Amino acid sequence: MTTSIVDAESVLVIDLGSINTRAILFDIVDGQYHFISAGVVPSTANAPYRDVSEGIHLAVKKLQETTGRALVDTDGRLVIPCQSDGSGVDRLAVTYSAGPQLRIVTAGLLADVSLESARNLAASVHGKIVDSIGLNDHRRLEVQLDSILQAEPDMIIMAGGTENGAGRSVLKMLELITLVCRMLPQEKRPAVIFAGNRALAKKIKESLEKWTTIQIAPNIRPTIDSEDLGPAQEILAQAVTQIRNAQIGGLQSIGSISSLTPIPTGQAFGRIIRFLSQVYDPARGVLGVDVGSSSTIMAAAVAGKLKLNVFPFGVGSGASQILQGCSIADIVRWLPMHVPDAVVRDYLYQKSLYPAMIPMTSETLSIEQSMARQSIRMAAQNILARWPSMSMSFEPILASGAILSQTASPVQSLLMLLDGLQPVGITSFFLDQNGLIAGLGSVSQINSVLPVQVLESGALLNLGTVISPISQARYGTPILQVRMEYEDGNETRAEVRQGSIVSLPLRAGQNAHIHINPLRRTIINPHGQRGGGSFKITGGVCGAVIDARGRPLILPPDAARRRDLIKKWTIMLGG
């Protein structure tokens, strides 16, 4: 498709979330694409409507009221393409994160080879692996069959065999999967994706297509030592959309007038992060994190190679899932005031039942922000464990999610990200206040110019530049000497001690050169030469920050001292 500005002057993105439905308008202003406005209303994907159409109508109507631009006709239908009177839009894109957690069965050969790659592929969508079948599975055939039937999967991801490699064992798995499909009623048969040895693809497709929907993806494990999930993730997104069309009322209807097939929010989020990693420093890479109601998305990309994970825990309907991977103490430790464990646990379960519930007190707000910290921390630890060669050193880091964007102060947003991610080196943080990132990733398929120009226009909020040194010095020991030169010739100096977090006086948009002299073998840039250096930095709404609290960040075991320290960090950054 063409990506000329003339051919696609205006784009409307509809984002269907589990809590909110968002209508986002992009158009050309003074010869360049800009974010115009967004209309946000509560989602109608759940009861009592169980149809996203009403939410879309209300969101677009709200967008019309804000912009004064007619987007629907007298019958309430979207006007596509744009008309001569200026009404309507030229393009429509749809992303979605609404819908229940997908139930996925993975099938592969070796547990640490093809089966692991199948699990990594499944982790790129909002789903749960309910069973796994592999060569080392010693259960009898009938036991495996019963297990899969009881799991009632929505999808089976089948991998195995390097290119022109193993065949007999893969075909044995095929017999089991075919038997599963034959025994289930047609409306309950799982969709199947085969992402293994391409030499077997034709035979597998012929065997399964008479029983269920089967899609063939490129081999995710072409050699025993290499993994390539990117092409298969695109096929997976298509398969998920087919399932969601049956689960989410109104999705198929809006998809029929969209300029491209609706895609999961996580997939769209990953696309823009992968794109930006080819624009920015290829040695550092780009990280994106989106803390949602039902899931937390983390996308890391280096030189165009994407690692995408959608974790099944969030700060709304996924709140109770946080406790599946941590203890209540891991959440309580981030609270700046005393709240009994039982109260925190009850609030998590209440939030999972009523995800649109708004925190009404400082205690409940702190609980939600603690949940966000722990969600980000768990996601970061998981992605670093799965890809040990990766470090938490990116430039820039992009963050999204209502829990981050709807705070009383941007300092609170930055501290949640720093506490959860615990980055190292020099990093710029940008906050997606209007939920644009996934929409930009979706639009990039039909217009590669728009995302670049929108991001360059300042649509994301620059929180600031953060310098996170690595030091083994004792608490309170000086580890950095800092001198910052402003463009007007003035300068400021500071001494940074281990265990502190320091806000440097730099206004939003103001440039300065910072000169750092590390002490006691302190490391500034884990990817560069040891020692100090000079850098040009730009201030954000939180200025510039030196986070010398240590990596990993260790909180005091004494509860009173810990709470005082958390309050102190917020005060030191001006929150």
C-alpha cells in the first residue's frame, strides 16, 4: 500500500480495551502529522452490552464534540473516506486488548528447544498455557488426550523439527491433535498454528484443515541454536483476531470497514518498539512497557529484533494474578504508609472483580501504585530471565497505561518506572499520556510516515533523562562528582552518594552538558568504556535525575525505615 501523505491525510484509530474504548484522531497540521485528540469512554465489551459497537459510537461522538469535526453520518455510521466538506477520515485502524485470557496448548519436541520457542510465541499474546505436549511427556496417549480435552483450549501452537529435520515425532503429535479436533464439537475445536519443519507443513495442513482452522507459520526454530518468532507472531495475531471475532461482539463489524485487519494491542505495541529500535542507537535498543488492567506488556527491541511478552497480570482484572508470581509482602513493601496485609489482599481481589473501581483514598491509591511497581518488576525479571543476554539498559524507554499517566505528579510516574524496571546507564523516559503507542504501531502498516512525525511532534511526554550508575560502594559513600554546564554558560555542581536519588535543576526542554567523574570503580555506561565522560542531556518535566540507589534496588527490612525512605525519595524528586 502507498504511504504518501496525500493518500492518507487523516487516520482514526479505535482501541478496544477491557476498561475503556478510545477513539484517536491523527491528521496533518502545517504539513506534518499530529495527534489531534482522543475520545475515551467506558468499554461496552462486557455486560450488559457485550458488544463494542456502542462504546465505539460513544467514543467517536465524544471525539466529534472535542474537535468539532463530523466523523459519522446521520445514521451514526463512520464516514470513510474523508469527504469534500472535511467530514470523515481517510483511514481506520483497530487495536484491541478486550476479551478473556486465551487458553493455549503448546506442542513441540525437546523441552528446551522447540517447546520453549512455542511457549515464547504463546507469551506474545494475552493467554495462558493450559497444557504442553513434548517428547519428554511420558503420559499415555489417552491421558494426554483427556488432559487437552479438559483444558478446552482456544488454540494449539505446534512446533518441532528444524528445517528439513525431525519428521516422525512431529507427525506423531499430529495424530494426537487430529484426535482432539475430531472428538470436540465443531464450535469448540481449537485453532491450530504450525510453526515447525516446513517440509511437513503441507501434510499437516491437509490432515487438519477438514477438522479445524489451521495456519502455517515460518519455523520458529529453523536451527537448534536459533529462534525467530517475528513472522510467526504476525500469523498468531491473525489467528487471535479470528478467535476474538467470535468472542467480542461488534469486533468483526468494525473490522469489516477497517483499512487493515484488527490486531491485538500487544502486537501493535511491539511493532512500534521494533521500528524505533532501527531509528535509535542499535547498540542500546528500545524498551516499551504498558501496564494495563488485565495484562502488562513488555516489548524490547535491539536493531529491529523484537522480544515481546504479554504477561497475564495488571492493575485491574489482572490484579489477583499478581499474587500468582509473588507474595503479598512484595506489594506491601512499596507502600509509604502502614496498611495491613489483609487489607491489601482484599483490595487486590476487589479490583480484579471490579476493575473500573477508582481509588478513593491515599491508601488505596498507594496500593494501586504498588501493584504497578510489582507488575513492572515481575515483567522485567521475567524478560531478563528468558533472554539472559539482555540488560536493562535502553535508550529510550517508552511507558503507557492509565496507572502511569493519570497520577497527581509526573514524579510518581517516573518513580514507579524506576522502581519497577531498575534501569542502568543513561536513559530517557517518555510517557504515553494519551494511549497512542499501540495505535501508531497499527497505523505503521498502512502509513510509515505518520508514526515518525507524530512522535517527533512531541506527542509523548518527556519525563526526563535518568542516569543510573552501578556501584558496590557502601551506603552513603560518595560515588559521583557531577558538573552540569548550561547553554547560557552557567553551571551547577553536585556530589552524589550511594543510596541516594538526586534531581538536577534542568527545565523541560532545556539542554545541558553533564560531566561525570565516577569514584570507587563506579560504572556509568555498562555498554561503554569504564570511567566517566561528558554527555548532552535534555530536561523533561522531572528535570534530570541521578538514581544512585543501587542495582538491584534493595529496600530496608525494617518497615518503618522503609516507609520513611520511600517518602524521602518522592520528596527528593519534588513529588
